[in-house]
Amino acid sequence: MKNGYRITDSHAHIFPDKIAEKATNGISAFYHLPMEYHGRVSEMLENGRAAGVDRFLICSPATTVTQVHSINAFLASCEAAYPMCTAFGTLHPASENLEEDFEQLQKLHLHGVKLHPDFQRFPIDDPAAYPMYDMIQSAGLPILMHMGDARSDLSHPMRLAVILRQFPRLRIIAAHLGGWGRWKESQEILNADERIRFDTSSSLPFLSVEESVDLIHHFGAENCFFGVDYPMWSYPEELERFFALQLSDLENRGILSENLEQWLGLHV
């Protein structure tokens, strides 16, 4: 807990110890940003818990089709070992064995699907990804979707708006307040409803307090989740940035834990 609030990091990337530093260096090079941590589960738990984080939504997107099964097995093993972790698996829309991949994800009882269009190199609204969305929608699982990049439009908010129209029952967490580096477009294009939620990860370091509060209120505080984007940012500093927003007690309780717990049906 922190300041009397239960805390959930709704967006944490983890990797097996033997490849964690290499994977984290790759993320750093992609975004031209230094990483606070190294992507190891033990490091996440140690630093997150020390800062007051009680629960973690863990994920890791497959950048190639051959990674899907091993990543999902790893994530499931972490959830089994650490009860404070809730795991989202991964899929890759280019897989020729998509049904088999999804069957494995379901058998592992993973709680959702993490997709990163910019790493996986597909436009969100590419019709080739529609069979994947249809499977996820039919199963009622949510997607944690990376959103936004000023250098490309693969995960542009406009593309997400297309998918929301095409798949009326698809549940999506639009990461990074709907679009990293695309916050203006996100606010112009996206609106919360019962299917879409937003996390704060990798947004608070780039936005002013006023801009952050304006976005959260645009989407509705009840539709937002606190996220750190481990291993990118410091847990204490991200919590400090969040509390600097000076939201109401009700808004804090929701964003910091209760909204995600209710939306995913998690038992505390």
C-alpha cells in the first residue's frame, strides 16, 4: 500500500532471467530511452513491493510467431509462483497456427492478451489480424494493446477506433492513455465505454499535471488504471507523479486498484 491505497501496476513487462537484460536493452534502443530496471521478475517484485505496489499485471509480447508458446508458458509459471501477479498471454497475428496458440493460452488460464503492434509490426486494423480478434472476442478476454508512437501509425488511435467498430464485443485496455506520443489524437478520437479502458503507463513522465488530469477526466477516472510500464520507469517516481495529480480519494482508489479488479473480476 501507499498513502493508504492498495496499488496495482496494470502494465509490467517481464522476461526470463537469462534474456531479461538483452530484451530490456532492445526496448531501450527502440524508444531511445534509458530503462530504470532490467525486466527480471524478482527485480519487479522487490522494487515494486518496496514502493508500495501490491499486485502486478504481467505481460510480454511475442515479437516473432515462434515465441508465443514459450512466452505464454513463462507467464503462466510466474503467475503460479507469485500470487500477486496476474498474467496476460500473447499472440501473434502472423502465426499460421493461431487456433493452436490461442488454445494453449486458454489452457494456461491466462487472463487476457498483450499485443504490441509496433514491436510485432502490424497495423491494428489490418484485416489479417481479424481472425485473432474474433477468437479473443468470442472468448471474452481483454486485450492490453500498446497504443501510439509519434514515428509510425501502426497503433494510431484512429486504427483502434476502426477495430472497436468492427468488433463490438472486444474488450481493450488502450495503454499509455490511448496513445504514447499521440495523446492529442487519443483525446480527439477515443472515448470510454463498457469495452475500453485506459492505463497511465509511460504517460505521466511526458505530460504536465494539467494534461494528465484532463485526459483522465476525458476518459473518466472510473475507466483508467495506474500502470508503470516496468522495466521502463521507477516505481517510487511513478507513484510520486500520480499522487501529484491530486485526484479525489474516490478517483485514487479506482485508478490505483479497484477499477482493474472490477473490470477483470479479480478477487482481492
